[in-house]
Amino acid sequence: MSDIAVLINTAVAVLAAVVLIVRFRVNPVIALVIGSVYLGLAAGLGVEKTVKTITSGFGDIMVDVGLLIAFGVLMGSILNRSGAIRRLVEHLLNTFGPKRLPYTMGLAIGTVLQSIFLDVLLVISAPLARKLAPKIGKLGTARMATAMAIALECGIVFTVPGVASLALAGLLNVPLGKMLFFGLLLVIPTIIISIAIMTFLFRRGFWNEAKDEDHTFVEEDDQEGEEEAYDGGTKASASASPGGRTPGSDGPGARLAGAAVAVADAKKSRRRSSCFSRRS
């Protein structure tokens, strides 16, 4: 088979995997296996050799990155429980200010925090980015989301010990020290320039807060915070005096306040009944 035919079949396999994942919501692992099987059969390897190539290739990659993935998940869990990442982000915010937070957090995720497995790092950093976005001001959510996406993808490919960078170094027989050095030289300007370009595009109208942002989770968090504050206030007031009563709760001032509230409620009910009778 010619090189052009191999390139065409490779492009078809990659496109099919992307369509299966994005359009039909197929699990990424299954979609990639289907694309690999198609490419092996199209290249003329046959069924037996295609299956053997897929399994052996997966085994070779896991030899290089398997333990690092396990240690990355473990380290992410430890840092999450200890609150180290949250304190790091707060320190970046206090040191560089909210305007530079997308750049500083993006560089931290793309370089220092790549020892954590990608999925774990995403789960840990996404809530922090969402909470810090309002401090940046306008387009805060867009800029923080862009910084996270760019840093995660660039870091996993270029920065050791990112999973993809280790896999590439193992397949291409590149020393890890050289991969780390040149990866850092490449990933730092890539993250900074990419975030700057996306910020420029957002300011030119490529982000609509009304359509592109979902405030459902923010509203739920606010409601939970209000409920916790209310519960804390009621518990504090209940424990302020023996028997769950605050001092002066049975005094004349409290009785007058209760009578005023009752009168106000009665007036509101009369107004509603009068409005209803007029409409009818």
C-alpha cells in the first residue's frame, strides 16, 4: 500500500473516532479501538496481526506510564485532601493579582502540577477556577476556562511527567531530561500566547455571557451557602441561652415586633384578596 493511501486511511480513522466521541457519545476508549481496528484492516495487516499490534502497543505504553498514572492519581488525592492546590491558587492571586490569574494559574497547571494525573487535576482545579472567575471581572469565566483547557492539553503533551509526554518519549526513545528541558521551553510561551489570543478574541465578541455560560451550578452553590448560613445562624441563636431561647425573646419588645409582623401579613392578605376580586 502506498504512503498516500496509508495517510488517507489514518485521516479517516481519526475522523471516525472524533465523530463517534462527539456526535454519538461513544466511550473514547471504544472509539479509539474501532479506529485502530479499521486502520489495521485497511492497511492490510489482517485480523490476527491487527489485534496483536493493538494489544502489544498498549502494553508497551503502559510499561512506560502505568506506574506514573497510579502515582499521579495518588498524589492528586493527597493534595486535594490537604488543600495544597487551593492555597497555591490563593497565593498566586495575592501575589500577581486577579488580572494575571489566568496566566499564572495556566502556567502552574501546565508545568508544576503535571505530576498529577490529568483527570484528577481537572476535577480539583475546575471548582477553584469557577469560584475565582468573578474576581477577574468581565469575561472571567471564559478566560479561566480557556486557561485551564490550554494548560491541561499543553502540559500533558510537552511537560514531563505528563502522560502523553512520557508516552512520546518512550516511543521515540528520547531521554526524559531532554524531553523535560525542551518541553518547558516550548510549553511556557505556548500557554501565554494562546491565552492572550483567546482573551483578544473574547473581547472582540467571540464570547456571549448570556448564551455561553450556564449559571445553574453557581446558583445552586449560592443557595447552599445561604442555607448553611441560615442553619448556622439558627443554631447560634438557639444555643445563645438555655432552652434554645435568646435573652429577651419573651419580653415586651419581642411581643410588639410579633404584633407588627402579624398586622403587616394581614394587610398583604387583604390586598391580595381585593386584587383577586377586582380581576374576577
